[in-house]
Amino acid sequence: MILILTPNIDTEGDAYKRLMAHLSRLQNIRVRVHREQGAEQCLTEVYLIGNTASLSLNEMKALPGVERAVRVSEEYRVIGRHKDDERATHFDYKGVRFGQDTLNVFAGLCAVDEARHVELMMRALRDYGQVCTRMGAYKPRTSPYTFQGHGKHCLPYVFELAGKYGIRVVAMEVTHESHIDEIRGALELTGSPTGVMLQIGTRNTQNFELLKIVGRQQEFPVLLKRGFGITLDESLNAAEYLASEGNRKVVFGLRGMKTSIGEPHRNFVDFAHVPVVKRLTRMPVCIDPSHSVGTRSRCPDGILDIMHAAAQGVVAGANMILVDFHPAPEHALVDGPQALLLEELPQFLEDVSVAREAYEKRVRLAERYDRSLVAA
Ligand code: PEP
Ligand code: MN
């Protein structure tokens, strides 16, 4: 059960103290408090864990300082949607809203190779009004002999260039806890010209110790990629690890499943799960058409498979797109064959807008039909 307290409740005040005293007397119930400082208010949620079936919702609602009480199912306690659960389905970071109702594009380099390429990428993004990007510094590679990413050495120039071109959020994969300290250090060194969304890659979706560490910090939001060979439920539980440790700023990323059935695509595109994740949880949902499709194949209609897949995810209500671009894919050190060209950025963005408009029209259509069914 979750008790949602009145906004900005004073934890030194009488109501809070009386509430906590009462809760501490409940038999076989553990209490866990989560505080979330938003732009305007501080929200406090109290998680009651244990034998909560015997507790009355109405009695809990009547306790001092409690605004609402929600009975949660066993699954996805923190990130899940529950009956009468009106908790937010969005968060804000660096002035950008990430929600189940918004759409943000993170076009950028799969892996940082040269500062020149980073700058060309950032400039193109600025020219087309973008404020987010992806930049890989730590690359988990299949072979130990291939390029592993520039790591901490590239961070200062990546962050400076992001700041120079007005990029507010850089999605960046981390594979070890030390990477978070390196990112924090480089941001401090450069005067925090941008923000970072920590990415947990598909190979680390069930690296529980990494999840706990990333979840314990609340400074950076997290993009958690779905594991490519596990069930959706297992991946959603991985997101719950992050949230249960304290970090609610989690975006869930679909990136295709590893199976030969998906051939000739690199992975089997799983964007039909966009609405499923939105229904089961309150997380915004990201799609990664680059790592799903993995090739620059083009349909006879003239549209690249990657753009088709992106549009399919957006038409289904996706909230974020992670997509590989490169100014010179033939020189890219990682995933060149799936990179879109900078010249393709305006077409990609317009195509995404067309798909988003279609999605918004579909939502209005559903509302209209829903109302007419109720009226009938
Ligand atoms: C990536 O986005 O660079 C990446 C490696 O993705 P994934 O973890 O989905 O393979
Ligand atoms: Mn890649």
C-alpha cells in the first residue's frame, strides 16, 4: 500500500510525526519513505510493505497528513499502475519533460569516436531545434578486441560541445558504477553545461547490482533497455529495481529481441509492446529503431526500414526515440551500417512528426468513440 502525503508536508511537523508513530505500531508492516523534490513541490510517499491486506484503505486515508492511499498489486509496486493510482506518469529533467504524453528524439552517435564528429552532430541537432542526443562513451562490445569506447577521456569535450549547441540531455550508457562518478566528475569540471540520462544497455538489464547502484542516485534519470532475451515481465522488474532503490526517473526502452526469426533485421522489432508498457507501468517508453533494425535497407516505397520502424513505434504512442546518426558512417567505429546520415535528420524529424500527429488523431478518435459508446 502507498500513502501519498499532502504536498510539501513538514517532516518535522506534528501531523507527520503522529503518522509515523502510528505506522510504526502496525504489526508485520515495514515502512519506507520516498521523497521526490519537483520544480514546485516536494512529494512524499510512504510505502507499507508486508501484511497490508488487513489494513483498511479508508482508515489509512484518514490518518494525519495522508492525502490518498493506494492499494498496490504485488507486481511493479513503484513503477506500476494500480487501481485509483493517480501518481504522475512523467518527470522533468533539465527543463525537458519526459512522460507518457510527450515525445523526445535522442538522435546522435552510437559511439563517440572523434570530437569533430561530435561537433558536427551537435550542430545539426541545434539547427533542427533538438535539445537531446545520444553519445556512447562506454561501449559493451561482443569482442574484447574491438573499440570499447573512449570512456572518461571524451566526456569533457562531449559535455562542452553539448552545452555550446544547447543540448540539455545526453543519453549515455554506463556499464560500471565507476562510470557514474566519471560522468559526475566531468560535468563538475566543465561547469555542468548539459545533463545526462544514464543508459543501462540490454546486456545489463539484469545486472542487479548495477541497477541498485544506479537506482540509489537521484541526480540522473535512467533509460533502461529491455533485455534482448528475457520476458517483458523480467525487464519491467529490472525497472522496478531502479525505482525501489529510489530513482523514479526511469524511461523504459524497447530495442528489439534477439532471435533469428527477426532476420533480415538485426533484432525482432518489438514496438507492439509500447502500449503494453504504458498500460502496466507509469514509465515513458522509448524505442530504438537503430538497434532493432540494424541495417540501412530501404523499402521500394523509398523509406528506410529504420524510419518505418520508428514511425510504427511513434504511431503506437512511443515517448522517446533513441536513434543512431553519424556524419561519416564509413568511419564510425561502432554500428556504422545502421547509422542515418546528417542529411537525413530533417526527413527523419518530419517523418516522426507525421507519425506523432497520426497518433494524436488516433487518441482523439478513440475518445470520440468511447464517448459515443457511453452515450448509446
Ligand atoms: C546502444 O544503444 O548503444 C546499445 C548498445 O544498445 P543495446 O543495449 O540496446 O544493444
Ligand atoms: Mn550501437
